[in-house]
Amino acid sequence: MSLELIRISGDKIKISLTKEDLLEYKITVEKMDYSEKETQKIFRKLLSEAKSQTGFDAGSARVFIHIYQSSDGGCEIFVSKIASGKEQKPHSHGKRKTGYFVFESLDNLIKLCAQLKILGFKGSSSALREAENRYWLRLVAANSYHLAYAFEYGARSAVNVSESYLSEHCKVICKKRAVETLGAFS
């Protein structure tokens, strides 16, 4: 088996399976359904392997699984631990985190917004379009998990983007509630 495991962060791992790996597990991407016992068994085996190779331990945590089929017949699986309800609630003394993400397509921006909506994003968000058809999403959240999740769809701005840069070079798509508004289009 040529299974590849990459730990992205403490709460996220990427699992790459080749076409041969899928044949060995006797499953296809189309038939991966976590409600099926066989799929659950395969994921438990993959997470066990991930724990032994990378130290990633989902334990009893709830996980979000996102699967992308590869052009070579394999797939990439992103597994993210979801914080418990207690961890997700903002504390009055907690600091809200801001992240700026850039996307090369509107489609990726909309897909992220739809996923964040499903995950219960409760922060503030705005979306903008830059002249060369790049799209920006500004997220302000009490939960850094939502900011980390955005990496699957776009790139976090490498430099501190200022509001003045965005207002000078971009047009506003959604001034407020971009996650809720754009997420409805998916």
C-alpha cells in the first residue's frame, strides 16, 4: 500500500490513497458513505494508521471528513477534528480572530461559505472581488477551527492585508454575512 499521511495541524490530517489502495480496501470514492459499516471500518483503520505514523489522534472527537477524487483514480481525504460545543462557544474574555483568504475562483469561495454554514459559523464575514478576478473572504471568528478549515479552499493571505488595500483594490460582493449569503448558492 502506498498510503500517504500528512499532518496539516493538530486538528487536521490529509490522507492520500492511490487507485491501488482503494482496490485493496475494496471501495470506490463514489461508494464511500460514512453511514455504511464497511466505510466506518475503513476510516477507523486509516485513523489508526494516522495515529501510529503521525500522532494524529481523533480519539472520541467528532470529525469532519472531506473527500476529493484524484485524476489518477485515487483520492485525498481531509479529516478535521470538530471542537466540542463547549470549545466552540466564545468566551467573553476570548479574543476574536480575523483571517483574510484569497481564492482564484468564485466557485471555491462559494464552496467554502457553504461548508462553513454547515459547520455553524457564527462570526462575521465579508467577500470582495479584486480586479484580476481574485476573490477575498474576511472572516472574524471566536473559533480558530473555522479559520483553519478555510485553507482547504483558499490561501490565507501571506501578508497582513489592510482594510485600506481591500477597499482600494476590490469591489464588495457581500459587505456582511458573506458566509450565510454565498453559502446559500452551493
